Amino acid sequence: MKFLVRLVFMATGIFIISHFFPFLIQVDSFTTAFIAAVLLSLVNAFIRPLVYVLTLPMRLLTLGLTAFVINGAMLFLVSAMFPKFKVLGWWQAILAALMIALLSSLLNQLVKDEED
């Protein structure tokens, strides 16, 4: 159940960001945002750990700043897999990934406070 709630929050974050910042990402409906959130969760679960291990030396040299680039790359990968979800550029992908993470985290914190 928690996983589904987090997926809905991520989809909400994607939808809100695409609505207020259409120059970053574009989706046409909440359903599209939800499918993109599911794909992003799968990519983050299976591909991102491998990329994190392979880029460990680079992340150490940049003091973790490469993580933003990796998150943007995962967003680009989802955009390539699902054509209705459009990322409009490399820097936009990095900024959108950061905004999605922040908004999803904020929504998760609000629910966590209510459950306690």
C-alpha cells in the first residue's frame, strides 16, 4: 500500500511540475504521469543501482554532484521508453529530476506525519 501511495505522490509531482514548468517536462494527463512514475520507479529500482556502482569513482571525485546527472539520465531513459512523457533537454532533465524528488519527498513527509 505504501508503494502505491508513493507512486501516486511521484505521479502528482510529475504532473504538477509539467503543469507549472512546461519548459522542463511535458505530460498530457495524470494517467501519463502515473505511467511515467511507474517506469521511473522500475528504472530507479533496477538500472540506477548498477549505474551508481559503475560511477562510484566519479561520484567520489565530484563529492556526489554526479548523482544529479544520474537522476537526470534516469529521467531521460524513461522519456525514451515512454514517448508521451517528454523531457525537453539535458539541463531540464536534471532540474526536473531534482524538483520531482523534492516534491515527492515533501508529499511523503506530510503523509508520514499523519500516520504517526
